[in-house]
Amino acid sequence: MTEELTPLGAALRDALDGRRWAWLRRQIRSELDVPRLLPDPGLSMEQHRAWVSDHLRDLAATPHPKYSFPERYGGSGDLGASAVSFEMLGHADLSLLIKCGVQWGLFGGAVYNLGTRAHHEEYLTRIVSGELPGCFAMTEVDHGSDVQHLETTATYDECSGEFVLHTPGAGARKTYIGGAACDARMAVVFAQLETRGEQHGVHALLVPVRDEQGAVLAGVEVADNGVKAGLNGVDNGTLAFDHVRVPRKGLLSHYGDVAADGTYSSPIENPDRRFFTMLGALVRGRISIGGAAGSATRTALSIAVRYGLQRRQFTRPADRAEVVLLDYLTHQRTLLPRVATSYALAFAQDRLVGRLHDVQSTEKRDQRLQRELETRAAGLKAVATWHATQTIQACREACGGAGYMAGSRLPTLRADTDVFTTFEGDNTVLLQLVAKGLLTHYRAMWGDLDTLGMVQFAARQFGGTAIERTAARGLVQRLVDAVPGRDDDLPLLDRGWHLRLFEDRERHLLDTLAQRMRAGAEPGADAWQVFNQAQDHVLHAARAHVDRVVLEAFVDGIAECPDPRAQEVLSRLCDLHVMANLEADKGWLLQHDRLSPGRAKAVTAQVNQLCEQLRPDALALVEGFGIPRAWLCSSLVPDP
Amino acid sequence: MTEELTPLGAALRDALDGRRWAWLRRQIRSELDVPRLLPDPGLSMEQHRAWVSDHLRDLAATPHPKYSFPERYGGSGDLGASAVSFEMLGHADLSLLIKCGVQWGLFGGAVYNLGTRAHHEEYLTRIVSGELPGCFAMTEVDHGSDVQHLETTATYDECSGEFVLHTPGAGARKTYIGGAACDARMAVVFAQLETRGEQHGVHALLVPVRDEQGAVLAGVEVADNGVKAGLNGVDNGTLAFDHVRVPRKGLLSHYGDVAADGTYSSPIENPDRRFFTMLGALVRGRISIGGAAGSATRTALSIAVRYGLQRRQFTRPADRAEVVLLDYLTHQRTLLPRVATSYALAFAQDRLVGRLHDVQSTEKRDQRLQRELETRAAGLKAVATWHATQTIQACREACGGAGYMAGSRLPTLRADTDVFTTFEGDNTVLLQLVAKGLLTHYRAMWGDLDTLGMVQFAARQFGGTAIERTAARGLVQRLVDAVPGRDDDLPLLDRGWHLRLFEDRERHLLDTLAQRMRAGAEPGADAWQVFNQAQDHVLHAARAHVDRVVLEAFVDGIAECPDPRAQEVLSRLCDLHVMANLEADKGWLLQHDRLSPGRAKAVTAQVNQLCEQLRPDALALVEGFGIPRAWLCSSLVPDP
């Protein structure tokens, strides 16, 4: 049975489906049985884990896990499709999704991206089929964000031709490792590599941790992380290694190899750069999390908006009729700007996936494009996951007590996505990386420069911050160039002005940040201290950068939309997204004379007015998210 | 074993303990066995419910439930102590706390406050002892916030001398009723009272729902609300009544009685006012939730700050040493302003409890003071519970993956408190009530005026908004009067300027709001529409009011602190609280010329500087919250 959408809802959905992987979104929409992939929220941790394991096996038989692997290993070699498939699976149970992400994204992805042909031949087919369940053991108790300094050691023993993998202390235990507590047979373990008494930095090794019967192997110690805020279907655990011997070929040696005699070799000489190149190869994980955050957010908004369209409370004195929640301005202001920003982020995510596909599908990767991709992935992951946390929370509150009941789905969405702001890179750390990358034109992004070097480099660049290009730049430039006169004279909804203002904000924040770095570059100055004292500025600059990139993606998405009515509504949504953004950042804009006081007041009035304008199309706006009503499975959205 | 605190921590704790119920806080701190009152986070819903029922019985034997009831029924007649005891119990399992709140606060409180001597004699002793478990059935499926329009009916049948209690449709089922799913033997049921064909508005009846063996009585239908986001130890359920007969004396008749012949009588003629007076008698629930939110927030901050003082990540280039998280400015900015605001709210809560005690302990209540109390309770409940939601979330994120593990306690604190923003009054609705009360000098606060009347009244008052007094007004006035000259010349940390600015912001927002109401008071205007279109303004005005009241309480608390070093640190905390508040509201302040651009930039610099200044005392600041280390029970805070 196909769902009847409003014509506007259908046109908006087509716009969000994008161009390149619309076929896949449509296919999954018609084929995926989401209600079957949502377990009872009352399951115990053990039951939920078992449920996930069962359904993971079922999914292994579908095309979902296969997109990112080459055909010779049972895959279909379409990176973009892989990210889109992950995003669409984000409408099912998120424990199941994360478990898929561990098996095929992190574990399989590490073997594929960090390993060599020999590793691929030996393992990939069984990884793709799910026969060989694995995990990805990077984070340690004492080192989560700063993985470069993790402490597990892999020391090469020339006599036996093996690595000795060892956990030197409690702080070096691998922790929060999805799959470690129960299911994983092998682990990709990140450790400090030492051969012939020389340190070569962090490398990844493929290490058996359980036998075919699931018994933990000798020298391996496993503990269970137990109950978590959410994602309780994922068996997170700790792993420790007591002088575990790993054959030499267990080293995933694409970026660094050890010969039988212990000679180390690598195509990348600088160890920092080597490490960050390895991490960069795994950028897909970060992009996938941003995508899943988007799906969960759009589900929550679909539920809350539909509920707000039915639920009535308090009477209007004029006619004593009870007022629909979404007729209250506060309710509109809670939900509609978040709907608008969710459109913006969906367009940005779609373009990011396109970049991922283009940059990483080529044999010889362009280093600058790869680094741009990494910055953008980091920035968008941070912004999209914070948006998810805040929006799902707002949806819960907007549904009142009903939204607190597990049957509404909002509690599960909220709890499961909560850790998205932390894993695959803590958001605050990610935004700092974004700012560092921008300040140094990516020179220092992944470790060529330490803080001092970064500060010195940035200080020299003062005044010359380059605005990084997006796919939409041609269009954006035309719109910006068409803006006449002074800001104060322009209509608030002039798109060219929006684009110019977002760009100007980013540039100003970066320029003044570079200027502050000068103090840190002075001889005798404490560069760390200078950078630390500017952290609020750093985060704001990174945020402004992401905001600009997202806006340009939205503008591009509008331009590509063939349906005139949908294009018109998308344009209003974009206005609302921009106005809400300016309203939230009003302090800075006024302080820096980017808005006059009168114009600032008008921004708030405009948010209210746009809410009122978009209100009649609220249902179509959430239909446009392309989530079939049957997928919502919420007590707040009764069957039609 | 007594815990060693830093001298500063001990002095801060004494300051927060206040004057009137410090004895009780100290007593509970030394006697309550919190670790025994925190269940395993992995319990199933059924196990958690059973655990709560067991521990509720234990608590019934302690003084905790007794404070709010008169001595003749086993109580001790100290309302303030009742609120403080509830706040302190907020360090134990929050399901247990809420179940206590249902039994003794809502159920017992309704019988006590809405019933007559006869009801007290018959029920209170058994309610206080826990022998008679009850529930409070107000919210209906279709009416949560707008309880005045709930649909359950209680029709008096003169022939039998009974009320016929009836649920006219699915939307009239009582829902989310704590205790209804399993434990309650009786329910206080709110219903539209009808006698002799006349409507008298909502009244409360005491209705048996289960027999001594726990079997549901005939005509009563019970359903289980099932799993929730949190508070799963509370058995929330729905209740429906099919022409259930309730004896005449079942009416809790303090505010409205029905004679045997069906004659209705009430000391309050206006039905709206009667209803809101009944609700007002139950204001303690709202105050208690604000208190519990404070306890949970301070626990979360205690955990996160202590973790931030131990946890290290990334090395400082100068000495290659790993940096403690709380040395990062971002981390300080995440936690320390929230610590400061938690102090502010704790002082405000303490003063609110004092008011509750004074206003409600007298036989003949002062109506104006009662209404002020209700506004303040509503406003502080909203602000404190949003602060809880946001702060506990910030703490979770600040603790990274470790904060996502149930063993850290942060997930449970987060999930359990989430509904605090909704129950005992949806926060958005509460802030609207606050603004309405202020706009009409409490005339319309509880129902004398509908929206049109309120708008008309407010419009007439333009320019004359009265600033409601707090206990600290004498001191505040002296500080404000001592402020010389123009704002721009004053030091940013001048307390008199802070007080004047907060008061000025409140007054301006209220005056301009009253001005906007004028349009709604014009003949032919749609008053509802005018009020609705000003909702963002309404919420901001209410918020500004609460902010002012909270600041005055903080200033009062500092003045009362006898320890000079603690007083100095409290003053820095108050500065940080104020600066963070101004930073968050910078847009409005700049827009309305309350801050110059230069001064606005200085506010941000000042937040950073105050964080740096307070950083060395971080441990003492959380020790000052007065939560014994042994009560934290968090994997992130190892035993000393």
C-alpha cells in the first residue's frame, strides 16, 4: 500500500532525496520493513542484545552492508550508497544500526582501508557476510579523544616473527568497544608499534579475541560495560591484552609495514601525518553518524509536528474552541525553525556524501580534497549531532507527558542518539580541529604542526583567511555579487545578503582569531595558553564556517528543485533557517555592527512571521522528510 | 566516618544550608543512607517498581513523610521541613522520591488541603503511615495543562446520596497517574461536579480503586502506561470510571460542598477562582519539584566537576604533560557558570520554601501573598527544571563516553528529571501564567479574567508595572541606590548595576508587553491572537522576572554568609552567574541599548576571566553543594 502524500510533501521529499542516490532512498523506502526492525522498548539489555544479533544476521543477507566493499568480496563498491543506506537504516533501531556500523563500517572499513590486498582476500568476504563478527578497539580508558597517545603496545619480536600486544595498565584497556562484550571474534586493535627498539606511532592490528565457539582466547581479558543511557542492544565492553602474540601479517599494513627482520617501512615519513592519514581513511564513520543523527531528528520532528497538528489544549475565548498546539506561536517557534534547519542539514549531508564518494572512490586521492572532506565531515558531524540532541529533546517537551512514554519513540530516539555528540569524535574537539584546519589552510589539520606551530602559522596568515569553496560557489557568488548597497537597506530576506553575511561572519571570526594567535607566536609566549584562552572564539569560528557551508548547500538544493511550489516553500524554509540562526547569534552580530538594533528586532519579528506563513504547510514539511508514516511507529501518530 | 571537606567547601555548604532548616539538612546528611537508596540501573521496570514499593514502606517509618501533616495524624506540622526533606531525598533514587511525592505530597496533600476535618480524621493517619496507598488522578488524556476543562464527571444522585463518577470517553481517561498501575488503593479524582443539573466546575473526590487484596474494584478500569524515558520505578497508569458510585462524604469539600439534598455551597463564589484556589492549595508540589531538580543538578555537577579535575587529555606542548580537563576554557565555561547558577537557584529555592512555610502555615491566608507565592513557585519551577535538563546534559557530554555509562549515574539523573519540565505544570504554560500574573498584578492570575480580560487589564496598566518585592528588597534597594552615574561608566562587576539592570530589564519587558496588549484591547480586536503573537515576548518577560528574583535571593544569601572567604567566593560566583546571564541575553541587551557593543564584548571576556579565577576553588564549589562524596555513587568519582 503506497502512502498518499500531499503533492507538496511529495515534491519536497523528491528534493531531499537529491540526485545521485535518490534511486536508493526510494528503493529502501519501499522495501525496508522498519516496524519489524524496532524492538519492544521494554526489552532487558540481554534481550535487546540478542534481538540485535538476530537482526544483524538478517541484514547481512541484504544489500545494505555491501555497498562500501568491492565486488570481488561480495560488495558493490558504491561509497555514497553505503552512506545513504546507513542513513536510511537510521529509521530502524539505532542499536542495530550502530552494531552494523561496527561490523561493516569500523571493523570492515579498517580492514579494507588500512589493510592490504592480502588482508582483503583473507577476511573481507567473511566480514561482509557477517560470518566473522568483529570490533574496532581504538578508545582506551585514559585516551578517548587523544588517540594518538594511547598506550597499548605492539612490540615486534624478530625471533618469532610476531607482535606482542600488551595492555600496560588499567588506563590502557580498550573501552566502550561495541561488540567486545559478547560477539566479536576479532578486533582491530590500535597500538603503539615498536620494532627494533624504535617507536613508529599508532598502528592497527587484526587480533583474534574469541574462538569459533565464542570462548575468549588466552591472554585476552574482556569486561562488560553494562547498562548505558541508550543503545543497550550494543554489547560494549573493555578489552585488555596480556602479551598476546599476533602474527606479523596481522598488522594492517597499508600505511606502515614491518619486514620479517623488523625493518619498518611506510609510504608516509612523518609519523603524525601517517597517523592522521590513517584516521582520515576512516572518515566515513563520522559522516555516517551525521547521517544517522539526521534520520533520528527527522523522525522525532515528524512525530512531534503530527502530534502538534492533532493535539488541542486551552480554548480560544472568541469561539470557545480548543486550539491546536501548532497554532500557538511558541509551539511553532519550537518546531518549525528546527524543521527548517533539518532541511538545511539534510542538503548539506547529501553534498558531503557526494564528496566522500568522489574523493575516496579514486585510486590516487587528492590530499587537499581529502583534508577538506575531513574538516567538513568533522564540522557537520558536530553540528548535526548537537542539532539532534537539542531537537529530539525539544520534540519530547513539545509532546508533554505523552512524549515521555516509551511508546512515543521519543525517549528511545533521545537516549540512543545522545552519545552521537561524543563518539566518532567529541564535538568540542572536532570543532577545534575544524578551526585549526581553517586557520592553517589545512597544513596543520592532521598533525603536521603542534599547537605552537599552528599558532605561528595562523599568526602569519592574519588578514588572508581563505574561504573554502563548496559545490554551490558559482551560484553563491552570483547571488552575493547581485547584492546592491549597504546591508541596512537590504530586505531581510535577500538571499544574497544572507550568503554575504554568513561568509563575512566566518571570515571576520577567522581573521580576528588569527590576529589573537599573534600573541601566542611572540617569543616566550605560551602558545597553548593563548589558544586555550581563545577557545570560545575558536568554537564560534568553526561554527560560523559550518553554518556557511550548510547555507550554501541549502541554496544549492533549492536551485536544483524542479517543482516551483516546492522550491518556493524550500526558499521560505531557508529564510526561516537563516533568521533563526541570526536570532540565536544576535549578540555577536549587533556587537560587530552586522545588524543594527532595529534590524535585529526585525529578525525576531521575521521568525514569527515565517512560522505563521509555513504553519499551513506543516504536514507537507514533515512528509517531505520522506519517512513513511508506517515507519514512525509512535503512539502519538495513530494509524490513518 | 565524617568526610573531610576543604574549609572553603564547608563554609559554602553552611551558606547554602540556609538558616531556618539547616538543622534538618545536617541531620539528613548524617543519617540518610543514600547508597542503599540507589537501585541497580539494570533493573527491569517490574523489578524497579517492586524495589520502590519496598523502600517506600521503609521510608514511611522515618520522619520524612511526616513533616507536612499535623501532629494529631502522626505528622510534625513543619511545611518548610517537608520541602527540605523532599529536596534531600532527591539525592536518592528519583522514582522513589516521586512515589513519595505521590503518596504524601499529592494524595495526602489533596486530602489534607482540599478535605475537611472529617476526611483528615478518617484517612490521614493511614496515609501518613503508608497503610493506605493512594494516587492523584487529575491529568486526562485530552487535558493535561488545561485541567479546568477536564471531562470526567461527578454527578450527584440525590436519591442515593452518592456521586456517579464517570469517564465519558477515551479522552477523559486519567493518565500518567503515578501509583495507578499497581499500588494505589484510593484515588483523589478530579471531575466536573454536577448537582441538580447545575455545573460547579472541577472538584476532587476520594475514590476507592482497589480492595485490600489489591484487586481492581468494579467499574474501575486500569491500564499500565508501561515503560517511560525514566522514573520506571513509578507505576504510572490510566484510570477510567464506568458510573462508579462514590458516597457523598467522598467529596473533598473544603472549597465546595454538596448537601444531602444536592444543594451546592462554597466559600468562593466565582467558579474559576474557586478552582484556581484549590490548585493554589497544592502549590507545594511545584515547589518540591523545583527542589528535587536542584538536588539532581547539583549531584550531576558534583560528578562532572570532580571528573574534570582528574581526567586528563591531550598534552601541553611546553612540558608534554597531559592537561586536566578543567584547565580547558571550554570545559570551565561548560561547568562553572552552571555551578554558579545552581548556587543562585539554591538560594532562591531556600527563600521560596521559607515563603511557602510562612504563607501556608497561618490559619487565615493572605490572598495576595498566596498568589505571589504561586507565581514565584511557577516561575522558579520552570527555570530550575530547564536548568536541570540542560545542566545534566552538559555534564553528560563533559564526561564523554564515560558519562554515557549507567554506572556514572548521569544517564539516570538525566532521564529521571527529564519529565520535570512537564509535570506539575508544563514549563511554557507556567511562564505564561507568571507573565499574566505580573501583567495584572495578580488580579487575573488564577482565573478571574480570561485572555480578553487579561489583555484589557494589562493594556490599562501600561507604564505602571509594579516590581514585585522579595525578602531582599531593603538590601537590594540600598545597593541600587548607591549606583552612581551612567551604566557605561560602571565597573562590569558592580552589584548595584547588576540589580538595577535585571530590574530594568523586567520592567521594560513588562511595560512594552502591556503596550502590545493595547492592540488586543481595541474593540473588534482578537485578544487571543494579540496575546499569541506576543508569546516570545511573554516568555522573555517571565524569564526576566524570575532572573531578577533569583538574583535578589543570591544577593541575600551572600549578605547572610558569615564566613568572609566564603562570602568572597559567593560574590565571584554571583558575578559569574550574572555575566553568563547577560552573555546569553546579549542580543536583547544590545538591541535595547542596555549594553554598548564594547561592554558586551567585555562581558564575554569577564565570563572567561571569572572562570579562570574560580577554577582553583572548583572542588570546594561542589563540596559546597553539601552532597557527601559517599552519596555520589558514580563510577566517575572513585572512593578517596
